[in-house]
Amino acid sequence: MNVNRLHISLWAIFFATTLVAQVPESDSITWSIDIEDVVVTAQYAPTDSRNAIQEIKTISKETIQRRGATNLEQLLSLETNIRINQDAVLGSSMSLGGVSGQNVKIMIDGVPVIGRLAGNVDLTQINLNQIERVEIVEGPLSVYYGTDALAGVINLITKKSQLKKNEIGIASQIENRGENIYSARFGRRFTDQLFFQANVGYDDFEGFGNDSIRSSIWNPKEQKYVDASLRYTFGADQDIRYAFSFFDENGTNLGDVRRPQFKPYAWDDFYFTDRVNHVLTHSGTFLEKYYLNTTLAYNQYFRKKNTTRINFDDGSTELVNGQQDTTNFATAMLRTVAASKFDSPINFQLGTELTFDNGFGKRIVDPLNEREGYSEIGNYALFATLNYTPFEKLMLEAGTRYAYNTRFGTPLTPSINLKYNLSDKWIMRGSYGKGFRSPDFKELFHDFIDVNHFIKGNPLLGAEQSDNVQLAFNYSKRKEDRRLDFKIKGFYNDIADKIGLYQYIDTPAGPVPANGESTGEFTYFNQEVYKTHGVNLNGSYRLKNLGIKAGLTTIGYYNQVSESFDDVAPFTYTFELSNELNYQFPRQNLSLSLFTRINDKQIEFYPDIDDKGNEIAKQSIVDGFTMMDFTATKSFWKKRIGLTTGVKNILDVQSVNLQGGGGGVHTTSGTSAAVSAGRNFFVRLGFDIGW
């Protein structure tokens, strides 16, 4: 740990505390709202999670703080039914219910996060400083949110209000692995109707590796971000809000020293990523019986890679072939949803979503666009749901989505949901839904050709389509000093026309799979079949100051090669186990938490050719591992000062064995897969005051 930086941070916060402590405390009535059970994702209006027809998991701000999580990757790494994958170049990705992250829609206040690499959003680029809670819906929500929502949705809800007229917060988190995080926020209620808030942050990670900076497994990076919003409330419940965010990341991947004995040199890669988002929303009731929500968003994503040759004998540097790779994407979205609030068994929701995507870069090749290095896609959708509650205990909902895409066909997407209150403690939920994922720009038009790669986009791709079935039973018993919740859920996913990367042969009609012939040239085809099924058990118990949570998931992954090889089982099974133990000392304002996550090994089968030219089935195995974190959280001075400290990855798991093939283009090593940057001690000190 950098002791000097820690001392500077602590003294800065202490000095600010001393100054602001002279501000008189407000004499307003102190009150609080428990929003733990309020959800908004895919709902007609904000509602209690127990009344939602979908099964929605909520991660509260309190949980985020207890885990010491600063970005989405750190938060989700301990969640049941979610697996995190690490890549030294592309960052962190995830899978949900055994389905990869390219089929999971990640949103902030209902606005999709763009800028996917290899189909995934880098979770380390989503900071949690202004996040009030995270809502997770497993299973397709394509009716509501369209493409990429095939496996589920993760919706991050930002802070949008405050009780005091003015609020200031500053925080610093120092970690011994060489990461230093600083943030500050300010909120101001000018009037009861007008509210402004701003948030800035800086994250500096020095990298973590084996022996030297040039053998780093975890590359150095620097992040800066700014968020600001202005909210105006008028009428009974009308609300208009404009939000702006800017994110900047600079990453470094230093190459090995070449020719060390004579004029040594190295090729170093530098990655520059920017995200700029503008969001304007309106929500409220009109004509007394309808709830209206409209979102207008414009999101931009820029990524540039420069490769530099450094000559160690004289210290000179030069770009290799100029700028190597530039990728720019932008999405404009207009989404309007109107929902009825009738005092009757039948209510409905009608929505429209218009999106326009464009991308430009030297590697984009669109045969239907005259502008070099540019492509555009329009998608225009209508969706509707009908909610029927024949009596108090039963709720039925059916929905469908129709979309027109300017470049390829999209399927009609229906869904059916059921919720039945078996008793005052038991709730049953069942659902069937179609899902789809449209091919992205890189799969359609991006050509990646250099000395190590030959990958071309395929503009003839179609959308992936899926069927999902779920059945869940929830039990909840609540008293003043205790709360017991339990859930058992079964799920099944069947994805057809899944997009995969294959070697190909050019024909007059377009590229076709090589079917075993080795060409060394790759492109994408709608050729794979992918299925998962499993059972998810979750339970939590709160007795006064003691809290216990546990989750177990068993997932079966389909082996497509089993269709060709009788000795390969149709499904390979794995399990995941998550636990949380928390104890609070109210008089001391102290909370102690222990988190455990057990990941079983993962086995994948793939076809190969033996020495005699016969096609055989081989398997790749990624060993299992266990992660364990411990944190202590304490507040001082009427909860104005918060201190969180602890150790992440107590067992010091850095990588696991990788046997067989697989691993992908950017795998750090052919015999291991990266997991974490090792055991990490951290301390976070924050100061918040309102007046």
C-alpha cells in the first residue's frame, strides 16, 4: 500500500470534516424510506418487488458499501447464478444463468450501456459511486427491451433525490495492490421542484503481475469520470430529468523485450476509451389513469489502440504503422411507454422504441454503404403487454414485441408471465418468453486482419433466437425483529441460430463454413445451438443484528458435439455457491461481513482432428476456485463519516489451471486462466454531510 497517499487522503478528509463541522445541523424532522423492495425494471410503475410479476433481485446501496465494491465487476462477482470472466485486454465480462454476457442487457436508469468488445461490456468501466441499487432480472425481457436482453437484464438505478437542501460527500479508497480511488459528489435542492447533483471520480491502478512491470498480468489503467444531472418536478407527480456522464480510461499493455542482447526494443499497446452519454427523461401521470415515461438518449463510445515501438538503447519511441485501431459507436434512442392505472382487473402497457446505431472506424467494411469505414442500422419497435388480475391472488400478463430492422429480419417476440399467491407467505411465478439478439457491428462489418488474426464480419448474419421457461416459488415471513426469505427456481434456455466464429470459404453467394477444412480465415455464422438448464436456491435470514444469506445454483451446459459423438453426454453440469454472513453492532455503528463464493470447475467439449485425420471430441477444463472477502464498516459523528476496511480474496487466488484447448485470443497463458489480482487489503474513508 502507498502509505504516503493514504496519509494524504486521510488528512484531506479530516481537514474537510473540520471545516464543514462548523455548519449548523438542520432542525428538519429526520426520516427515512426503506426502498429495498421497490423495483422499476420492466414495471408499469415503481412497485414493491413482491407485487412484481417477474422475479427481480435487488442489490442495495448498503450491500454495495459492505462489499467495498467500486465497480460492477466487483459487485457481481459474489452473486449467485453469475460468473465473471477476466481478460487482460478486453476487461471483465459475465454470464447469467450459463448464458454469456453478450445476451445480457446492462442499463443505467433504463438506458442501455453501449460499447461491447467481443460482445461484452467491460464491467470494470461501470462505477458505482452514484448507484442507489442494482436490479437483476433473469430470463428474457426482449418484449420490453429488445436485443441483448435474451438472458436477462441488469439495471443500475442512480441517486435522484436527497432530504437536505445541500449535501457534500468525498471519499478515498486505497488498496495494497496499487489501486487508489478518489471521488466527490455535490447535491443541491434549489427549490422543492429543482434538484441538481454532480459526481466526479478518479481511479489509478498501477498494474499487478509477476516480477516486473513488463510481466504484468493485470495491466495498468487510469479512469476518470464525471456525472451530473438536473431534475425538475412539477404538478402532482410530473418529473423531467437531464443527465450527463463522461468516462475516460487509459490502459497500457507493455510488451516483452525483444532482442535483449542487441538494440533491445518492445512493442507497447495503449488503449484509450471514452464514453459520453446524454439522457433526457420525463415521467408522470396524465389524464389521471395513465402513467407515461419517455426517454431520449444519445450515447457515444470511442476506443483507440496505439502500438508504439520503444527502443531501449536511446529511449526513443515511434508509432507502429501509425494509429492501429479506432472504433467509434453512437446510439440515439427514443423510448416512450404508457401504462394504464385502471381500478379494474385489466390494465395494459403500450410502448415504442426507436434506435439508430452508427459506427465508424478504419476496420469497418459495410458493402451496402458508400461511405468508407462507416455503417448504420435503424431499429424501430412497438411492444405491448396486457395485465389481467381476475382476483387478488392471481396475476397474468402477456406481451409481444414487433420490430423492423433496416439491415436484417427480427423475430416477433412474445412472452407470458404468471404470478399466484399460494398463501400470505408463498408466491409462485412462472414464465415463458422468446428472446433475441441482433448481431453487432463487429460481427457484421468489422474486419480484424493482422499478422496474428484474420477475422472478417459477415453482413449476412441474422438474429439469434431463444426460448426460456422459468418456474419459481418464493417464501417470505416477516416480523418486527426477524425476516426469512427463501426461493427455489428452475430455468431452461434454448438458443437457436447462435452466432459463432468459424473458418470459412468464399463463394459467389457469400462466405460458407469450411466444414473441417483448415483455411486460417474466420468469420461469423448463425450455426450454433446452445442450451442451459438449472436450479437456483436462495435463502436469507435476518434476526435482529445477525444476517445470513446463501445461494446455490446448478447449471447444465449443452454439448453440441454430443450430436456427433455418442460418448459425449448431452449436458455437462457445474455448481456455484455464494454465502454472506453479517453481524451489526448498533451501539458502535459497526458492521462485520464475511463473503464466500465457490465456483465449480467448468468442462467444455469441442471437435478436433487426431494424428490420423479422424474427427474426435476433446475437452477443455477450467479448474474451480473459492473466493472469500471480509469487510468491516463503521460510521462516526452521526453517520457523517464512514470507514470501510477489509481484505478481498483472502485465499489469494490469482489464476486457475486451464487444461485442453480454449482460452480465446487474449488468454494470458495457455495453461492458466486469470481470476484476480491476488489478496487485496483496502481501506475506504468517506465523509458525507447535509444541511
